[in-house]
Amino acid sequence: MPAADFATVTADDLVTGEGVALDLPAASLGLRMASGLIDVVVTMVTFVVAYLLLVIAAVLTNDAAAVGFAIVLTSVLVFLALPTALETFTRGRTIGKLALGLRTVRDDGGPISFQHALVRALIGFVEIYAFSGVPAFFSIMLSTRGKRLGDYAAGTYVVRERVPLRLPPPPPMPPQLAAWARSTDLATLPTGTALAVRQYLGRLGTLDPVSRERIGRLLLSDVLPYVAPAPPPGAPAEMVLGAIIAERRERDLVRLRRDDELRARLLTEG
């Protein structure tokens, strides 16, 4: 296969048209186990080091209660705060996922947020550490997308980034509807609706005119409750759907750039 066929997915790709990441295959059981093992080793080493440091500090204070507090604090920091922060700031990556080319994304293919990372960390502590990974193993094995219990609770799954593929270009913003789209209040679309719209826009060239119009109007009727104000009267359904998806992508990119700038500013000030 030519080298040009190989692509590494970026943050921009993950927010293209309500979820281009859905074109990426879900991570296999073997990859999930390998990346999970790396993360477990890193976590346990971090826990031991942090625990020793906190216990030493507690012993020096000659306070028995401080030792118990050190254990609780270390557990919260290492098993909850650290993985949540890591997946939030890296948009779905951990040390293990970074090493093996994996990433956690939302069910609609977009980048995960703090809430997704927190839920995954909470459930992950139970299914991975409390039960030695047994629930996670069987959940991933039985899921078509390789989801562990934390993924089901958070509405996420893990994809492979380093795969041979060509990503389709995102739908362009129709110039006639650009002003309307920029002024709209766009609520988050349900996952099924977002996927249907994205697939429809990607297959416009393969549909006959009658089906193209009929499916477009059906999808638009599902999308309009999440958009205000309504599009201009008489605007073709496919054009309105394209404008909504293009504007959603642009707003996601703006948010991601704003997060990057804030993170860089905090690191500089720190």
C-alpha cells in the first residue's frame, strides 16, 4: 500500500462533521489489554512512589491519623485525579494508548470531555483494580466496539489512530447559509441522528434525486428541534444539514483551540 494511504488522525479530524473518528476501527481486545497493562504498571509505580512520599511526610509529623489520610489521598490522586486529568488534557489518551496509537472518543466520534474522563476513571477503579480487570475483560470481549463498563457508562469507546485510511473531506459551509449558521443556537444532536446526517452527507453522490430529497427532509425534521432559529424558508434540506454540521465542526475547533491556549497560558504562568 502506498505511503500516502497512511494517515495519523489529529484533533481536527476527530471533530470533523460530527465524528469522522467513526471511520476508524475500534481497538481490539489485544490492543486494549496491552495498553491497559501499560497504564496499570505506570499507575502502580506512581502509587507506590506517591504513597511512600506521603507516608514519610506523615510519619515525620508523628501523627497516626495522618498516615491513614496519606493512604486515602494517594489513592484518590493516583486512581482518580491523575487518569481523569490525563485523558482530559490529551483528549482521550493515556500513556498506554499513546504508546499503541489508541484514543478514547465519544460514541459520536468527538473528543471526550472532563465528565467522560471522570466517569471512566471512577468505573475503571472498580472494574480494573478492585476486580483485577475481569469485568473489563469480558465486557470488551463481548462488545462489538470493545467497550469496557466505564465506556458504557461514559458513552465512549477506544479507536485505533494509526491505521491506513483516507479521511473524507468535511462538508463545506454553504455560502448562502453561512450567516444563518453562525447565528444559530446549536444543541448537541443525539448520537444516532448525528451519525445518520453524517452518513447522508457523505453519500449524496450515490443517491438518486428522489431518495436524496426524501431522506434529507426526514433527517432535517429530526435535526430542527435542536436548532434555533429555523433555517431560511425554501433552503434545500441537504444544504441546511451541511451548514449545521460545518458550523458544529467549526465551533468544536474553536473550543479546542481555546482550550489549548488556556492550557499553554497556565503552563507558562506556572
